[in-house]
Amino acid sequence: MPKLKLVTFGCQANDLDSERITGLLLREGYTLTEQEEEADLILLNTCAVREKAEHKVYSRLGSYQALKRRRAGLKIGVCGCVAQQEGQALLNRFPYLDFVVGPSQLTAIPPLLAGATRGVATARAAGYSYPATAPVQRQSGIRAWVSIMEGCDRFCTFCVVPFTRGRERSRPPQEIIEEIRGLKRQGYREVTLLGQTVNSYGRKLTPPVSFVKLLRHIDELAGDYMRVRFTSPHPSDVTDELASAIAELPSLCEQIHLPVQSGSDRILHRMKRGYTRDEFLEKVALLRAKTPDIAITTDIIVGFPGETKEEFRATLDLMQEVGFDGAFIFKYSPRPHTEAEQMPDQLSEDVKGRRLEQALTLLNRLSLERNRAYIGRTVEVLVNREDAKVDVGRHTGRTRQNKIVHFTGDELADGSVVPVAITGATPLYLQGAIAC
Ligand code: SAH
Ligand code: SF4
Ligand code: F3S
């Protein structure tokens, strides 16, 4: 049986695409291997969101030249956002590369493999791209990614995603419901709905379906068996109805990842984010008014072109004002085709690096404060050893707020839901002991 080595970079959408690619290739008779040396097919599922992510792909590809010479019959393919961005240019640059496949052409992989010539499949799908009948080989038996939309129409000036994933396309609601019904039947305890701007779901469907309506349907199905999350919502589309849904729907977890990017109005405007600092703060206040216990995490970019010291301060200040539970903080990275890449006032790596350090130091303090507030409380934890990266407790799981908990207790099966008394906290996780 031929062996596949699959390497994944990038976001949750790519994690799910890798599960789809695995499903498609297992169906073709492949088995999985971790070893490049014994693979018959090496696939890189790539990310183009920052320059560093893209460079990782090129250096990895470079290292395959010798391998390809040694192993007759080895095929190498590139999928994902770098594939979409570069297309044929990748085949030109790496003569030993066999094929290039964009994120909406995953089902083209088996036919490309069967073909004798090198190929590129990067045509855009008009509708939602992955057929409901095509397979998904999930990594976890407990948590599942469920894509509800693809692409993005927002064109934030720093972001390459609308160019790589294309325009926003929503998946028909019946397909989503059917998939979740199937997951429940298989014993999955949690689903995370995925989309680049997940809460703008359904506007372009005929007839339109609102995101909150979809959530209500899913909640009925999930009952008290499944937890439901979604990522990433856009702040502009956080409505009163959405805030109420988080408060009211039992399956919907008390957690939101709400990317703010900057705390400065001028920078937000230059990023074309579509909201001001005050508007973002109003959304946070609305969410907290309805769900006092909600955990709020975010994405932040430091060193956007022209960001002054004061404007960077405004971001630190906003972080403090909100008191985020966690954040991904990035140095601005110029991306091809984007407006911000053309802006004249690019900052030095040095300045960006220092701002990143400062923001990370503050984040550490804030998330530690937020996590310490759980000490003395008993929380509901879904046991899942996949998060067991730090060996500080016997079990690992997540709270409804999506906080990782390492805790002690008797034997427990993955997928159990248990009460845990929290006794300690770090910026990244909680510690405790089972409370029953
Ligand atoms: N669709 C999501 C974000 C997708 S990209 C949303 O709109 O929230 C994930 C994160 O990468 C972004 O939130 C942003 O913080 C970061 N990012 C995107 N482009 C970037 C760039 N050019 N430089 C640095 N960080 C970037
Ligand atoms: Fe990129 Fe903005 Fe779309 Fe998010 S909303 S994917 S940051 S363009
Ligand atoms: Fe990267 Fe593409 Fe996701 S650029 S972040 S893999 S949408």
C-alpha cells in the first residue's frame, strides 16, 4: 500500500482540509506515515498569512530535492493557500514538484496523482467547494471542525486570505445539520463551526439564513451532549441576537475569539476593519452584560505600516481595558496583492519585534489575572488528552470557556465531562483536582 506523509501549516481551516485530504487518499488506498523517507507521496498543506509561514514551505520543499532523487516514484504536492497564491510559479521554481492544488480543489488530488504529467488545480469554486459526500478522516474522536463557510469578502488591507480562499461562500444549512447529526451519532462531544468571518454566515444563500438561526438549529440537535463553539467572528457582525444566543443556548459555550487587530482608530481605519475602538468595546460590553462569565480572546497585529508609538500604546491600553483571556499577537508582515504592502511607511523589524515583546509581556499578566480568578471555583471539564502538552497533571481537558485544565483524579475516559476544582493558574492553563 502506498504511504502518505502530510504536513499541515496554518489555521483551523487548513487542519480540516488536511482531514479531508487524508479522507480522500485513504479511500485511494494510501496509509499514513510520519517518515518522509518511506513516503510515496508527500503533501504540504500550506499557509500564506505571514511571510514566515510561506518561507517555511519553501525551505521544506528545498529539502526534498535530494529525497526525490533517492526515491524513484516519490510524488510531491503542495496544497493550501501558498498553492493558490503561487500556482504554476511553484512548479517552475521547484522542478521536482509534481502538483499544486488550491484549497477549493481538494477533490482534484486523486486524479492529479493518477495523471502522468505535472499539474495545477487552482480554479475557484463558484459555490461551497467540498462535496457533502466526500470523506473527512478526523484526527480526534471527541472534537470536530465543521466548516460552515469559505472565503472572505472583507479585504482587510493587511490580509491575503480573500486572495487565497476567494469570495465568501456559505454552505447549505441542511448539509451542516446532517454533518453534525452524524458526528453526534459517532459520539463526538464538541463541534467548532469554522469560517473566516463565521458570523456573516448565510447572507448570500437563497433564501438567506442567519448565523443565529443556524446556531439555534444546531443547539436543538446538540442538546446537552455536545458543546458548540465557532471561530472566527468579525466584531462588526456581533449583534444583540448573537450575544443573546451565547447567553441562552445551553450547548453554545461561554467563549468568543474576537479579533480586534489594533486599539487605535486611525490604524483600524487604515486596516479597513470596519469598526472603531469604541465600537469594539461596546461589543465586548454587550457580550459581558449578557454572559458575565464569557472568556474573550483576540488577534492583534503590532507594527502595522505607520503605527506610531502612541497608536501602539492605544493597543496596549485596549488590551488592558478589555482584559483579554488570551491572544495571538503577530508582527505585521507585508503580503502580496494587499493594500498595506504598498503603504510607504513600513516599520523596521526591530521596532515590530520590540512592540511584540511588550504586548506579549502585558498579555501574560492579563491572562494570568483572568485565570487566577478561577481558583476556588469548580468548573465543568471535557476530558481530552489531545491538549496534554504539559505534564503537570494526570488528566487534561477544557472548560466551557475553552481554558485548558490539567488535573488529578482517578482513571477517566477521553470524552468524559467532569467537575474539577481549580487550585492553580498560569497564563496558559488552569490546574486542579477532580471534584466528585
Ligand atoms: N478571518 C479571521 C482571521 C484570519 S487570519 C478574522 O478576520 O478574524 C488570522 C490572523 O492572522 C488575523 O486575525 C491577523 O491577526 C493575523 N494576520 C493576518 N494577516 C496578517 C499579516 N499580514 N501580518 C501579520 N498578521 C496577520
Ligand atoms: Fe482577512 Fe479581514 Fe477577512 Fe479576516 S476579515 S480573513 S483578517 S480579510
Ligand atoms: Fe493561512 Fe490560508 Fe488559513 S493563509 S491562516 S491557511 S486561510
